[in-house]
Amino acid sequence: MIDRGEPVSIETAEAAEPIEAVVRPDQTEAGKGSGQLMFKRKWTDTLRVTFRAVVKVKGALWGSIFISIMIICAVGAEWIALADPNAQDIVHRFAGPSWDHFFGTDYLGRDIFSRIIYGCRIAVLVAFGAVSISSIIGVFLGVVAGYNEGKKLDYCIIWLFDIVRSFPQIILALAIVAVLGPSLLNVVVALAFTAFPFYGRVARAQTLSVKETDYVKAAEAMGLRPIKIIMRHITPNIMAPVIVCLGMDMATMIVWESGLSFLGLGVRPPTASWGIMLRNGYKYIWTSPWMILWPALAIALAMIAFSLFSEGLRVALDPKERER
């Protein structure tokens, strides 16, 4: 008997790598049956096919390249930066771009290029950290609420979402950071707390449709516990729209972190942050425009890159869009 799983379209079969066929050892010996083939696709093959579909989207390739550069700069800032981002050289302050200082120096003579590189680390940590925490919490609560539609647990979770969403997100983040104090960890916590209801709403809406499918009904008929049904059968099948939202939210998190740092509620000086660099450059915009130009350009490029990449993800994960 051959178990082929779900039907695979011709286009998907041609785009994907060959499917691995696994034969159960206990069924291959004589007298124990004719053998059972199980067709399984490795997760690396799925990731490869998805990435190929993403880079085919116009602009998504450039977004992927810039995001990769940001991650490389965040990981290897010590080797990429030209100098210590906090090293002061008062004699050469307000210097313009040169071979010694690619982006010039600030009001304390610190190398702006090095501070931009180290600022990538803060941006990446905040973007991935806040989005990861908020998505994990939001998706879990959303799936639980959707699976228990109409019950008290569903109403309580929706009530929690509505309370958090009733406040403007940036105002709520400002209030949380003001109470906890300015630091990188507090910024991540504040941004994650303001964003998790959004993922919860998306996950709940997807769960309401997925839980009516045949494979979920079959799992319930077999007597599986609700937590296993949620984790094994529902959550993996609602992640496509959530993943697209992740890419879009990362750009927002970078802007909010920069805004909090600009207001003095983000990471503390002298830590290199694009928001802190904007605040310092604003004071000397007529004396040295380089101080505000480069961090503003970095923030803008990061937003564009994540937006293009998320658009590529949306097309790659939507079969109807991919066929166009």
C-alpha cells in the first residue's frame, strides 16, 4: 500500500526537489508484507523552493541582499567596522567623508561608518527579538482562541487583545519603556507587548477555517488531545500569512526603536544606535549634515528592504499569486 499524503500539483512537483522515498524496515522482510513506501519532503527542500520563489519577485531579491548585509554587519561588526564606534577624536570632529572615515565623523570625532555598522546590531536584535516574542505569544493565544470559538476562553483572549489594541502602539510602548527604564531589553519587551495582539488576530482568523478541515476532524475523531491538534495539525497550516506579517513588522520595529532612542527612551548612550545618531545629528544639521544623512538613509533602506522581502514572501506562499 502506497501512502502518498496530500495531492501535489504538477507545477509544485516540477519546482520541488525529488521527494525522498522511505521504506519501513519492518515491512521489507519476507512474510511481513510487500513493503510500505512513505513519501517525505525534507524541510530544506521546502525552504529552497520558497526562497527561489521569493527571489523571482521583482525587488524581493534586492531586499534579501540588503537584509543579508544587515545580518552580516550585526554578527561581524568587530571585523567590518573601521574603528571603535565610541573612540573619540576631538581634533577631527565634523570631518567629511574621506578614506580614513568613509562617512565622516560626528561632534565627538567618532567614526560614523563604524557607528552605522554597530547600529545594525541594535536594529537586527530589536527587529528579530520583538517580532519573535510577539509572534510566538500572539500565535499561540490566537490558535487557542480560534479552536475554542464561542467559549469563555475565546472571549477572555479576545478581550485581552482588545484592551492592548485600544491604546496607540507607540504611545503604549513609550509608557512601558518610561516605567521600566531605557535599555535594549526593555525596548524589545515593550515593542513585543504592543504587537502580539495583531498576530493573535491573524492566527485566530486562520484557525477558524483550518479547524473545519477533514484532517483536523479526523484527529479529533481519533481522540487526540486538543494541545496536540493545535501544535501538530493547526499551527503549521496557518503560518503562511503570519510569516508575511513577520517581514512587514520588522521594518516597523526598526523605526519604533529608532524613535524611542531619538526621544531618549531606547538604548543608552554611548551605544551606537541609528536613533541616537539621528538625535545627535539633528543638533548639528547645518554644521555637519553627514551626521543625520547616513543613519536616516540606513533606516529608510532597512524599511524598504523588509517591505520588498515581505512582498516576495506573500507571493511565494500564495499559490494563486505564484501562478501569475
